[in-house]
Amino acid sequence: MENDSHRLARRLQAIVQNGLTYAANEYDVQRYTEIRRIAAEMLAAADPWLEIENIVEFFSRDTGYATPKVDVRTAAFRDNRILLVREISDGGWTLPGGWADVGDSPSLSAVREVKEESGYDVRITKLAAVLDRDRHPHPPIPFHAYKLFFLGELTGGISATSNETDAVDFFAADHLPPLSLTRTVPEQIALMFHHMRNPGLPTDFD
């Protein structure tokens, strides 16, 4: 979970991004740029493994009015076991998914991510949850994100890894592997099993 330093630094960055979008003169740009560096210093102080210059560069890539990013994840099942993929970056397992692409609908992004990361084809059947990442026990990241969790029905394909994943498998609810907590936490896996077993449930949110 994020701490107060992370939260305040991200709020400052959002103010900076919005300010730079509408800045009217070079002095405003200079002030906002200085505030952005302060936000980066706050994050680096909270997480010593982060480099200030890398954070500044990361922040500077986002332009326009600041809004949460959208992460899509899909829960697909076979024989009461859930489809997970193992991330090369940290060796943890997660629901297939990633950032939604501009121009794609959320469900189309979810279908594409499952195919790219696992090799399987799915048909999206339900939006199971819309969650604020900050309200769940993920490690902190430099930006605010909403997570959309879909249920998907397997329709074809075969197991295949990608440039981001090195293993694909199905797991029972009580035999989960170590998870990539940046992407998926155990409570979210449990929630997907709950929706799978109770298809009439409304969408969870927040």
C-alpha cells in the first residue's frame, strides 16, 4: 500500500501536469517544473531504489490533463481453476492483462492481453470489478490507476508465452503460486472465484 509521501508526491505531479497543460508563460512553466522535481525527490526519499532523474523523466512523458491510468485484467477458468501467467520482470504470477490501449474498448484490450500473454482466446462475459488500485495492498507506483477485472470464457487457442511472460497455467483457489503483487493481489483472485461461482453478482467497485 502507498504511504503519505507517495500519495502527496502523486498529487503534486497531477497538479504539475495540469499546470503545464495550461501554463501561460515561461515563469509558470519554470515553477511547475521545479515542483515536479520536488515530487520526484519525495518519491525517491520514500523508495531509495528509485532514481530521481528516472522519476522526473517518467513524469515528463505524461502530458495533458492528468487522469488515472486504466489496467485491465481477465479471469478465465477451466475445471474450477483460474488462468494465470508468470511475469518475467518479477517472477510472480498474475491474471493476464495490462494497460488499456488508446483506441481500444476496455473489453477489447482485455481480450488482446489474454491472447498476447497466455496464447488463449477468450470471450468477455462480465465486468466483475472496477477497483481503485490505491485501496488495495499493491506496492506503490508513481501514478494513480483504476483496475478493471473481467470474467472471460475460453474459446480457443493454446498455451503460449510472450516477451513479458515465461509460463502459463491454471490454478485452484487454494493452491495459488506466488503472485506479482504489483499487478494482482490474493484478494482480487478470491473475488474472481467468487464471481465465477456466483454469476448473478453485481459488479464490485472501489
